[in-house]
Amino acid sequence: MKSKWLLLVLPLFLSACGYNAIQTMDESAAASKKQIEVQLQRRADLVPNLVETVKGYAAQEATIFTAVAEARAGLAGAVRGGNVAQMATANDQMTGALGRLLAISENYPQLKSDQNFLRLQDELAGTENRIAVARTDYNNAVRDYNAYIRKFPAVLTAKVTGAKSREYFEVTNAAAAEAPKVKF
């Protein structure tokens, strides 16, 4: 009789323990993190085209091109590594380098009207928006997951299964808090 009682109560207990919800929220946060990686990689892929377009007009600005190339390599490496803090830092460095690169365009009026430059600039602006949305989606998923694993009874399940809180994607310096802006 006790075993029948246990068979009836066990499914109810397991459904109330929150294990499935923890797994679902963890997967949601992981998927959101992948979206950040996708958008950062898209940004890194667009940058060489932007650099080549600007290079055609501003050959003497070699130090900025080197800084952008190094920032791009750092961003691509951070995306491959998957560490959220490293991706945030590399993204900040890329933002600074792109800001300097786009500022060059002010010195070259013919560049400002070049269709390739304008198209790449629009693509970059769209990517910056996508990164912001992906970062917000990730941080919301992390917030929901972290809050859930601290609530009872899920906190018990989280301790038993080893579920740990996730790290937020944070901007590491004030200058990188905004996307680079170009004024014409």
C-alpha cells in the first residue's frame, strides 16, 4: 500500500520541485546568450568591410585601422570563448575603436557620400540595435532564472542539482554604454 501511495505522490512532488522550470529557464538564458554571440560575430564580420571602405579614402590613418583590427580579433576570440564578461569587455573595446574609425569620415567629404560606406554604416547601426536587444533579452532571461532558483521550493532543487546563478551581460565602461555616433 505504501508503494502505491509513493507512486501517486512522487509525480506530484517532482512537478512541484521546479526541476523542469529550472531547466527551461536555463535553456532560455543559454539561447539568449547565443543570440548575443551571433550579433557580436555579425558586428565583427561587418567591420573589415567598413575598414576597407574607409581605408580607400584615409590611407594615412593606419593606427586607427590597427586598433580596429585588434579590437575585432579580440571580439571574435571572446565570442568563441563564450565568457560573458570577456564578450562585454571586447565589445566595449570594439565600440571605442569603431567610434574613432567613424570619426575619420568627417575629414573625408567624398567618403560621406560613398554608397558602400553609407550601406555599411546602416548595417552597423542595425547591428548595434540587434546587440542591444539581444543583451536585454539575455539579461531578462538571466534575471528570471536567477530569481526562480532562489525561490522556495526551487531553491532546494537548485541546490540538489547544482544549478548556479548566471552572470549578467554588463557594459564595463561608461564610454561603451552607447553605440558609436557619426555626425555629418
